[in-house]
Amino acid sequence: MSDLLIAFLSLLLAGLRMATPMIFASMGGLMSERSGVVNIALEGFMLTGAFIAAVVAYYSHSAWAGWAMALAAGSLIGALYAFFVIELKADQIVTGTAINILTVGVMPFLTKILFNSTGSTPGIALEDRFSFEPTVMAFVLVAGVAYWFYETHSGLWLQFAGEHPEALSSAGVSVRKVRWFSVITSGALAAMGGASLSTFLASSYSPMMTGGRGFMALAALIFGRWKPLPALAACLFFGVTDALQIRLQGVAIGGVEVPVQFIQILPYVVTIIALAGFFGKSEAPKALGKVL
Amino acid sequence: MKRTFAGFALGLVIALSLTSLAGENPFHIAGILYNSAFGSRYDLGLTLFYTTPLIFCGLSVALAFHSGLFNIGGEGQLTMATLTAAAIGVFLPNVPFPLAPLLALAGALAMAGFWGFVAGWLRAVRGSHEVIVTIMLNFIAAGLASWFTLRVIPNPNSQNPETALVGAGYFLKDYDLVAKFFPDTPVSAALVIAIFVAICVWVLLWKTTFGYELRVVGANPDAANRAGISEKKIRIWAMGLAGALAGFVALGEVMGSAGQFKVGFSADYGFIGIAVALLAQNNPIGVIFAAFLMGALHKGASDLDLETTTITRDFSKIIQSLIILGVASHGLWVWKTRTKGKKRQS
């Protein structure tokens, strides 16, 4: 019995680790989407953060420096996205897709210049990597976002920007500025998620290492009804599914070995079932995707 | 139209300027791109080979877009289709020629249509956002395809992740004038069929009742409801059809050239299809030309690995994304005049 308990606890712990990048990204998504800007660029933001953190941590031998630079780079690419969708009124999904493709193209361009490699960065030494800190920070972040969201004036502004932008502007607050702030923060947070991927879960940046986690973070957000704590719960659920997926590889159920690919697609199937509202309906912010 | 071209040019120029950061001469890079895309009959053949799937994927995105949906799932749909066509060809190797490719194509279209239908149904009936659902379906398709290829019908003569070859009756090549005109390239009659399908989609959208209803649903769902058009039904059909259009990719890949499904054969055709539809402003005829442009860029970039020391073929992704951004920024022109106006005031 205690074996089972240990196995269960270690699964939970692994799930917690796997959920960490998604928690950051879904908080980023929350910022952007609650302010009314659809954000499928989370994947690209994460990839950017993962890359910058790995490069900086490699050169500086400090995961914290990598983390800080990832935050800065995430803000920058968030600002780029904000410029296109808020100022130039470009379609949010088209622009998000373009940002995702752009990051996939830019990273090999940079690794070729920096390391003469076609995509990956050199490994970061174990002592230069995080051991548990990102997971703690992720939880602190969720608490902070929830408090800020529901207990402060500026948090309320953000909610209004996504629900009733007209009401906000008639109260004398610039919806444009609120959205700019939210999208930039979104980039920074998602990049931190990426950074925890390359300096915490793995030891370097490799191409496409996010593997759809940005989209899953978005799904967790929708699953969590665009609210911080339920979104956290959804991320943890996806994290445990992800950990289970790794545990189940090579395990035979009823004498038949389950193909590894079937287990790998498990999180995606769960996401679709969640999105289909079979666990309850979720309602998007009213002004989500509406251009000013 | 002018703005689309301007956006395209802007994206291309910015992308090329970036190469100077890597110590390359942008004009030199532009020359490589041009030569590699159109330099010889062989190069042009390859460009047209890439154009073919891009036409289908562009049509897929465009058709869904007219119904107000975003089909970002072309990649999963074409994967399922190509796998299905290869599977039919492997399991039924002795089917004779005219019947064989038709059978494989029918299977491919049905499977891809189903893949699109799932997303359309979930959107119409359960309200799940089609963008996330189709992205998840892309990952699921990739997983299933990898399993089926490696475990069920692997190629016994190769270490690569690819299926066994289909029966001889499935190949178009003996009857294929396009392939004969471009010897040694994988381009096939699928190109002609792509152009034909584009015309069909144009007719469907603008000359049929269904097309009219589809466009009404996309333009104004409320008006559609009042006119008695079922928004749900139209959207489910639109996604199913969009899936099937992406599924046509199997034709050029399996019957036209490779004769098998290879894991990773698609150079993100499904995603570049978005750029194609955007460039063409969702006009099916425009899709043909936009696909040719994007195909040329893709082929052009493939030689960057050899011709330069610092720029790799991934550079095509940078060009494509910047072109999407350039074309998508309709507000650019408004924004420019607005900031000009501000300056005048101050």
C-alpha cells in the first residue's frame, strides 16, 4: 500500500513540475484575454523565453540572469504583438500565428550565428539550473494575480477592458493603455514559463521544445473559465496528465503494451474534451477579440 | 489589393534586411531566392511541387474563413489524409490504375473531412473555439500518424519513419503530362487538379445557394439566423469541406510523387496555407497565385543552406511570418495617417 502511496505522491510531484511552465503561460494568457485580446501567440512567447533563458544561463552561469532576460525578451515580443493587434488592428489570430511562425524561424537563425548549430543551444550545467524555484514562483504568481485582479483598482480596469471597454473609457481610463500593459505582461509571464522549461525541466533549448504547451495553457485558461485559481487547477490537471503520460510509456496494460504515441496524445485529447465543455461551460470575456 | 502587395513587399524587405545582421548582403540573398525558385526547369518544377499543397491548404483556410471560422488545423487534416491514402495503397496493393488513385483519394478526403468535421461540430454544437481544437487535433494527428507509420505499415526497406510503398496502380506518373514536362521533380498532375479545385471552390462560394448561405453565416450570423439559414449546419459543413480540401494534399504526395507517407513530409503546409489565404484575401482564384508566391519562397529558401554559411532554410519561416504581419496590418495605413495628424497638431 505504501508503495502505491509513494508512486502516487511522486506522480503528483512530477505533475507539479510539468505544470509549472503552463501555469506561467496561462497567467500570461489570463492577463491578455481578460483585457480583451485573444492570445494564441503564447506558444511563441514561451519559445522566446525558453531560448533567451537558455542562452543567457549558458553564458552567465546563472539561471536567475537567464530568467530576467527571458522576462525582458518576453515583454519585447509582447509589445510587438500589442503593436500589431492594438495599434495596427491586425487580426489577433492571424498575428498570433505569425508570431509563432516567426519565433520558430528566428531561433535557428540566432543559434546558427551564436553556436553554429541548427537549433539547439549548448547544455547548461546542473548547478546553473533551477531545482525547484520556478514552481514556487508560479504559485506565488497565481496568488499575486488573483489578489491584484480582484482587490485592486487597476485589476478591475483590466477586467472592464475585456468586458465593457466603453464603460472603462467613459470612466476616463484608456482601454488602449490597459490592453498594452496586459499584453506586454502576458509576454513576460509566458516567457517565464518558457524559461522554466529550458532552465528547470530541461537543460538547454531545443527546437519546438514547448510542444504545444502555450496552446494547452490557453486551453487550461478556457477550462478554468478565465479565472486565476480554476486556471491553476486546470494547469495542475494537465501537468499530472503529462507526468502520467511519461510514467505509462512502456507499461503494459492487461498484457498489451500501449503504444507510446497513444499516451503522448493523451493531454491533447483531454484538452479537447475539456474544451467541449463536458466538464461545465465557460464563458469568454464579452469584448474578447473585439477591436477598439 | 494595393495594400496587400505593399504589405507583402514590406514583409519581404524587412526579412531580407535582417540577413545583414548575419553578415550577408540582402541583395545577394534575394538573388539566391530568385534563382533557386525559378533558375531552371528543375527549380521551377520543385517550386510548383510546393505550390500544389499550398493551393489546397490556402483554399481550406479561405473556405472556412468565409463561414467565419479559422481553420488552423490544415496540418492535422492533411496528415490524416496522406496517411489514409498510403494505408489504402499498402493494404490493397493490387487495385488497377484508374480505380486505385480514386479510391485512395476518396479515403483521404473522407478522413480529412472527418478531421475537419470534428472541429466544426465541436464549435457549432459545443461552442469550443475551433482554433484551439484544431491545434490539439494537429498534435493528435501527428501522434496517430507516427504510431501507424512505425508500428502498423512501416517501410521494411528503410530506417526512416515512413510507410511501405503503395501498389503500382496508385501512381499517376505514367499518365502524368505535368510530371513529364518537369523530369526528375516530384511535381505532378495534382497541380492541375489543384487549379481545377480552386475554380470549383470559387463556383461553390459565389454561384451556389450553399456558398451564399456560407458567406452570410460568415459575414453576419444574426442575419443568417433571421433568414432561416442554420448557422450550425453551415459551419459544420464548412469545416468538413475545409478539412477535405486540405486532404487533397495526399493526391500530390502519395499518388503524384512519394507513393508513401513520410513523417514530417509537410513543410508546415497547413500553416503557410493561412498566409496564402491572407495574401489572396480569401479569393479562391487568388489562392492559386498566392500559393505560387509562397511556394517560390519556400523553394528559394531551401538552397540557403548550401549557398550561404550563416542562413538556413528556416529563414523562409521568418520571411513568411513577416509577410503575414505586413499583409495583416490593414491598420498600418490608418495608423500612419493618424500619427501624421498628431504631429501636425502639436
